[in-house]
Amino acid sequence: MLVQKTLNLSDVSLKMDGETGKFAGYASVFNGIDSYGDTILKGAFESTLKNAKPKMFFNHEWTMPIGKWTKIKEDDHGLWVEGELTDGIGLSADVRAAMKHGTLDGLS
């Protein structure tokens, strides 16, 4: 069974790099309680990250990646990500605009 969870961007602190489509920040933080009452512990992403970087999709739409992760790592605080949205994809431009404006307010 697939369970979708959302993490507010205010909890993870993603930062955009101007008009480039690059962004970085914590995609998940450890030891908090999410909307489902779950707590993510250090090591939660370890085995997944050993195999490969996941693809970047928007809203669980798996037909076309909207960008790529350039760096993903766990540290003592949480899951640090650096990514870049793909130029030339309409949805990537929409996501970039929404992130920049602050109307896109979560990761899932």
C-alpha cells in the first residue's frame, strides 16, 4: 500500500538560487512528529541512498522527472538535498515559480 505524506516547507527550509532553478535545504528533519504522528529517525534514508539517488517528481506524478538531485545526504539534523529543476519542461518552470513565490509549501 502506498502512503503519501507531506512535509511543510516551513519545517525543512529549502532555499532557491535566483533564476537558475537550483535549490538546497533539508527535505526531512529528524525527531519531529509529522501529521500522521510518525517520527523520522536518523538512518531512515541510509539504505535507499546507498543504491541510487531517487528521481525528482512533482506530486507523485511518475511520468516525467522535473529535475535532478545533485546531492542527497543524511547528517545529524536530517536529509539534506540539493537539486536543479530542468529547463524546458513546463511543469519545472511552474514549480520554480511557485517555490520562488512561496505558494508551493510542501514536499511529499
